[in-house]
Amino acid sequence: MSGKLKISVAKYKDSFAFNTAVNEFYIDSACEEEHTECTSAVRHRETGHDITSLQPPLKSTENSEKGEALKKLRDYKINNCIKCGLSKERNLLVFGEGNADSDLMFIGEAPGADEDKTGRPFIGKAGQLLTKIIESINLKRENVYIANIIKCRPPGNRNPEQNEIESCSPFLREQIDIIKPKIICTLGKFSTMFIFNEISNAAGGESIEFEKIGNHRGKIYDYRDIKVIPTYHPSYLLRNPSAKKDVWEDMKLIRDLLSKYI
């Protein structure tokens, strides 16, 4: 029997799951108490305690072969990276976290202020929403793996520049190579463009020109042996709540794909 941890996916009826989705990820308030990955940073911010000492945990993966490989990648290749100017401004590098043996990987854009302080991806308001999105298909945040293209926060949360993406993307490629997910969900423009470029640059790969997320979401793309499903970034959903119904459709697509691997 393989030691790989498989994800449990509930076979909801669409009507019930949609109601669950409304109850869960349509709520943009602070995360619930049991979501410890969110509340720790919030509590520290409210009390004024120093949180820069919190390192991005790999506790759910360190005991596995893939987890050990990720730890070596982080500790020996990335933690002291000075390949671009973002290294001069960062508090903590944001490597990624989750289950290294997961079939599902989420890839975002870059860390924000909360992530820069804690070294953990997606823990601000957008991250709290991402947690609810993940839970809407009966998964837990710790069941999946979450990373960004850029490992350091761009000043003022500006868009990452091309030289920054080029400097940081080899690390993301290594993370993907280690985890070997069955499915990647790209969150927003930049992670989707990255995967499209990877597909286009592969030997015999299809050339895909990025248009806008709305034109690509709801579709499945092939990247090596991985199924890629683009969707809106959670921060976009905070500004455009009406798009959440589209993300729910994308999550159902992911749920159905995952069920084939169990």
C-alpha cells in the first residue's frame, strides 16, 4: 500500500454544495476560531506582539520524503536568496506550506503584508477567503499545498515585475517537481501566465496566449502530467463578490477531478 496521503472528497449534490459554498466562502469576515492558520497572525497583530520570529511551518510534510525535499529546498536554496531586489525589503521569505503529498496544489502571485510578517502564504483577508473556498469542497487547508510564484513581498503589494518572476520561478518549478500534484489551481493572472508559459515552452507544447482569467477559468489545461484549472484570485473576489459563483464552479470541477484519483 502506498504511503501517499489521499484527499477525501465528499460526493455532495450540487444544490447542497452550493448552499455550503454560500455559507462558507461567501462570508468575508474574520476567520473562525478553529482556523488556527489565520487566527495566530490576527491575534499577534491585535496584541502588538512581535511575529517576525514565526517561521513558515512544514509540520504536515516534514516526516515524508517529499517534505524533507521541500525543507532542504527552503533551508539551503531559498532562505538566503538575494537574486532580486525584493530580498532587501522582506521581513520573512514566504516559501509555501501544506501537505507535500497532496494531489492538489494552489499557486498564487506573491506575499502581502501579513505573509511578509509571518512567513506563511495566504493568511490575510484573501487567505481567509481561500481557506473557506478550500473547505467548500470538504477539504482542509492542511490537506493541500499552497505556494506563490514570488517568495518575497513586492513593495506596496504592487504586481511582480518580470525580472522578479524570472528570478523566483525556478524555485516554484522545484516545488512542483517535488510535490508532483495531480491538479494545480492557479489563482489569478500571474500564476496562470506562468503555467501557460511553461506549457508553451515545453517540447511539443501547445502555445497558449493569456487573455484574461474570465476567458480561461472553467477549463482544464495539461501541464506535463498535471491538470491545471485557472480561477480568480481571492483578492479579486473581495473586490468583486459576484465572481464567487464562478469560483464555486471551478471548485466543483476540481472536486470531480480529485474523485478520479481516489
